[in-house]
Amino acid sequence: MELANKIREDFLSECATDSVGLWSLIWNIKHVAGVSDSEEIRKLALAILLGLLISGRIRAGVPTEEHGFEQWQLSPEQIIRAIKQQWDDLGREPDIGEIVWFTSAENTTNVRN
């Protein structure tokens, strides 16, 4: 679980400086933790995200054209369900720009609710 903690903290650090896409977390799970099984990647990604969302440390949404961030107005559980559904709809791992982005809860610059 040490690797999961490292991945979570690295992702949180990245979110503190910019909006970060789901694909970045997936990349870290694959390349830092060395997980290659698609279902394990998905389970770990969703578990990390749920924990960070419930703790209030990150926000989910999409970047705006004005370099802001439009936050999804959903509960953490609803966000995870939406991610799962859209991931299923893709039929593959999300790539750059797909599904959802995240930012640190402390990053209030240009956040729209």
C-alpha cells in the first residue's frame, strides 16, 4: 500500500499546481506502481479518487476556456459513478482530455460552481 500512498500524494501535489486529468493518475498507477491489469488499474484509481474526494482534498470537474475550472456539483459517490459510467462507455482506459479533471480543494483560482 506504500505505492498507493505515494501515487495519491504525487497526484495531490500535481493537483495543487494545475488541473490534472484522470489519465495522469492512470499513467502513475501503471508506471510508478507497475500495475498492468486494466481492472486493477481502474480499482486503484477509483479508490484513490474516492478517498481524496471524500476527504475534500480535491475537486472534480473540467477546465474552462478562460483557464478556470468548472466543478462538478455532485457528491463523491456520484462523481465515482459518473467516472465509472463514462469509462465503461469508452471501452478502454481514458486518455488525455477524457472524462474528468481534478484540482486541489485549496486551489480556488477561477473555480466555478
